[in-house]
Amino acid sequence: MLYNEFQGETLSRLGFGTMRLPQKEDKSIDEGQLREMVARAIEAGVNYFDTA
């Protein structure tokens, strides 16, 4: 993973966006799949999560 310094913090260049989260058929968020996605991103070194 590549990182950049920003305001005294080391952030991964690759971020994890949360605009579109996995959904179930009833349009609710699939929390199990989301947990797996976030865990995999963290394992890969991602530490920048865009929640805006």
C-alpha cells in the first residue's frame, strides 16, 4: 500500500468509499458483507474511509 502524509497523519492513497454500501433484496444494508469488505480493506492497509 502506498501512503501520503496529510496534516501529520499517514493516510493510504487508496480509500474506501461508503457512498454505495452492499444491500439486501429489501434495500437494507447487508451488514455482514460490509463487515467483510471493511476487514479486507484494513488487512490490505487501507486506513482512509470516506464517509462524507
